[in-house]
Amino acid sequence: MTLRQFFRKYSEIYTVFLPLTGVFLIIYVGILAFSSTTIIPPGYPIDPETNALLYIHRSLVTIPSVTTYEHAAANFLNSYLTSQGWTVELQSVSATPERVNVFAYRGKTRENKVLFTSHIDTVPPFIPYSVHDGYIWGRGSVDAKASVAAQIVAVSELLESGAVGEGDIALLYVVGEETDGIGMITANDLNLEFETAIFGEPTESKLAVGHKGLILADVYATGLASHSGYPELGIDANYYLIEALYKMQHLTYPVSELLGNTTFNAGTLDGGVAANVVSATATSSLAIRVAADTEMVVSILKQAVLDIPHVELNVTLTYSPVICDYDVPGFDTYIANYGTDIPHLMGTHKRYLYGPGSILYAHADNERIGEQELVDSVTGYKQIAAHALGVSLKNEMTEKKET
Ligand SMILES: [Zn+2]
């Protein structure tokens, strides 16, 4: 084939295929543009300047940060916040592996009236970021990276509009919330003083009135093994454990007008070795979500097993119910049946608990956040902060309408 023949042949192919490719490309772009279920297709570049919310959220969800391995997520926040003019302090929580809390403020003023705070760790396993069906999916997408991203964007917009300035709002993002709260406990050493803390956790974009307390305990029954045909020669640990559990399940627990019922759950049961052997040991682990009076609940649990032989109750963790402030007009209220870092942060500050998304998707294989709810929560955070600071958002809202 001469060079001339070669070019003639390929120019024929191009005259047919080039327009066809163009048609397909137009159809593809059309589908992307009109698809109502997708704001940002995965892998599509997000401009951090014009779409900071989705940029921060995707960056954080893309970075695995299962509890104790939060460092990369903290690094991202450090460099992002620094690039946006924040003064960032990294507070060491542990040296190996390296774990840090991220504390940020404007200028030189560490002491701020309002603290936006949430956590950067997640439960395992890591689930990659994806976007479909109107939701953003992935580990931490709702708990609590949605809150982190929305808080940062809320305060940026408030700063930009001039509604707030240096000394008004600081940011604190901690490690270890999902296990022992070590990040927030350590954050007390920062010696911060503020009037209001706004905690970000999924509350379905409602304002939480508070959350229940928790008692974790193990019940042990110790018996004596024997042939099941001669049970009178043994001591049946299973029997006594079941009796203890039954009694604890049927106690009258305190009720709170605000937080509802105290609930009892025997989450694990383990006893005996075989059907034809009288069980020598039996254990159960309990989680009691306490609506009121934690000490009283501990004491009635202990009392309940006191007269059951061979049974012992070992309380391993307790914390009391938390009552939040919920006086911001325009919000529905919410009762959280889960724990947060709120009791770990010492002080006499007001406490708000608010965040986009549902706790029912947190910790689940299908963890996700509604795209629109994530966007709307920025306004929610701005309203709560403005209420706490006593500033009006009126100018900001009209400015926004005009642009
Ligand atoms: Zn959380």
C-alpha cells in the first residue's frame, strides 16, 4: 500500500466514523446532564473553589480513617484548612500509630464563642466512595464526614459574608469517637473556652434534644458440669443466667419525658459445651440505653441478680444521658438513641447536636447520605451558629438571592 492509498483508505473510514462518534458523545453528555440522580459522577473533577462542600466530603470519604488510623484524614483537613487561611493546631493523641486532633481558628484568636466539632474516625470496614440514586455512598459518608464538610463550608460562607469574623467560630475534629472517645477526652487539654459547642452527628437534620446514656455490663453464671442424665449432680449455669436475664428484662426502668424509655438488650449469649452436658459456665453481655438516672439503673440491675445464686454482674462502662439545647427556631427535634462525644467535652457551654443523614445508615454496609440533605445542612449549621452568636443571617440570605 502506498502512502497515498493509506491516507485515502483511512480518510474514508474517518468520514463515516467521526460524525458517528460525535453523535454518541452528544447523547452521552446529554444523559449525564439530564440525569437527576447524579450531581457528581465518581472520578469527575470537583472544583474545590466553586464546590467546596462536595470536594471536602468526597476527599474525606475517599480517605480510609477507621478508628486509630485517622492520620491521613487529619492531614487532609490540615492542608485544606491551612490553604483557606485557618490557623491549624494538630494535637497529638497518640505517637504510634500517629493520631492527632485538628483544631483550627481564624488569625491568632484561639478562644472563640462557638466551636463546631465532629469526629474524623469511622467504624470498619472501609467502603469506597460512589454516587448513585440520589445518594453519596461510602464509609463515613454520613457518620460523620457529612457533618465535618457541611460545618467547614457553613463557617466559610459566614466568614465570606462578613456575618462572623475572627474570634467567633473555631473548628475541632477529633479521632476515636467510635470507640473510647480518647480524641475528645484529650481535646480538653487544649484548654479551650467557648460559649457554645455544635456537635455534628447524623440527626436527620433535626435538632437533638439529647441522647440516652449507656450501661455496658457482663453477666456471668458459674456452675458445675455433670452428665445431663444426672443434672442433680451439677449446677446448671445456663439456668441461672437465663433466670437473671429474665429478671433484668422485666425490671421497671426509669422513663424520661424528653428521652423516652430506658431499653435493655442482652446482645450476646454464651453457655455450655454440649446438649448432653450440664453447663458449667454461661455469660451474656448487656447494653442498657439509659433515659434517666444512670446510678439508679446500675443499682437495680445489681439488686436484681443479688438473690440469684451463682450469678455475678460486672458493669464495664457507664455514662449518663445527655440533654442538649434545642432552642433554635425553625428546627424539628430529635431523640438520639446513640452515644456521642458530647459528655467527653468538659465545660459549662451550651450544646447543640445536629447533622445531615440518618443514624440508621451509619455503621451499615449501605452507609449513605442524600446529596440534597448534605447541601441543605450547610444552612442548618449557619442558622445554629448565627443563633448562638446572636447575629442575623438576613443580609447573607438576601445577598445570596441577588447573586
Ligand atoms: Zn458518629
